[in-house]
Amino acid sequence: MSLRDRKRARTRQALVDAATELFERNGYDETTIADIAAAAEIGTRTFFGYFASKEELLFPESDVRVQAALDAIASRGPDEGPAEVLLRALRKVGDDSDEMVSRVAALRLRFVRTVPAVRGRALQIQFEAQREIGRQLAAAFPDEIDEVSAVALTGAFIGAVSGALQVLLDDPERLRDPAGVREAVNRATDVALTPWLRASRGPE
């Protein structure tokens, strides 16, 4: 990573950290983009070089997670089926970052329930991810799954992750044990995808 890229990454993280602090202290609607930019020590105009809107700050790694799934599909092994590929992608994301089990993740889930703009953005991200990942799964496994089933599988996968996190992150104490939360999420996705795993393995 170049020096310029490192500086951009630091500024981007500073914005996420500042927003998290302000959202927790003052609330979502009461926090402005100007407040977040000032706390991160940048100008308001500069903010838009990093995030398109205030709600985007609550989804800082959504593109990374989708790309992890696409990379896992592209690097699939000969013994992997569609479900195994998705589970491997989830574990890779968990190994690379704690964002999914972080303070911002807990805030994101809280605001999805209470803030229409955040809920709308969450649904948009989810729908776009399901369609793109499903399309790539169907292309990668044409003899095993069609696009409709691939999108259904992806929906079951994303639903298992988000559903597990809604329960797990309701308890603030769990944020002190991100490894435990990741393990619980992995168990939940294993349960949700068990029928798909059996289907991909074929008859015993």
C-alpha cells in the first residue's frame, strides 16, 4: 500500500471512529456530517471524498464482505460446493477484521431498527449483495445450482449472519469477546446452510 493509500485509510477510519463516538453519545439524527468531519479534523467537503452520506459510515466494510465472497467463488477448490465457498468467505472476513462484531456493528443494528434511512441502505446493500453473489455462484457451479437457487442460498447465508448478529450484539458485553461472537455466527451459518451442504455433497 502506498503512502497516499495509507493516509486515506487512516482518514477513513478516523471518520468511522468519530461517527461511532458521536452516534453513541448524541444519537444518529442529532449528529451532522459537519460534526463528524470536525471530530475527524477534516473539512466537510473532504468528507464526501470518503463517504457519500452519513448512513454510509455505518457500513464501512460492506463492499469488502461482498468482494470476499466473490474472491472465494473465484478461488473455489474442486471439493467445494456453493455453500462451502460462502462459509469459507465468512471465516476469511472474520479472520481479517473485527468490524462485523464491533461497536459500529452494534450501532448499525440498532439504527436499522429505528432509523428509516439506515434501514433502507441496509436493505439496498443486502439486495445488491444477494443478486451479485448469487449470479456469480450460478456461473461458477452451472451443473449444481441455477441463479434462482443461488440467490436463495445467498439469502439464507446473509440472513443467518444478520439474524445471529441481531441477537448476539443486543448484549453489549459480547463486544468484549469478538472471537466468541464470530464463533457463534459461524455456528449459526453452519446450521442455516446444512441442507445446502448435504445437497452439494450428494448422497452418502
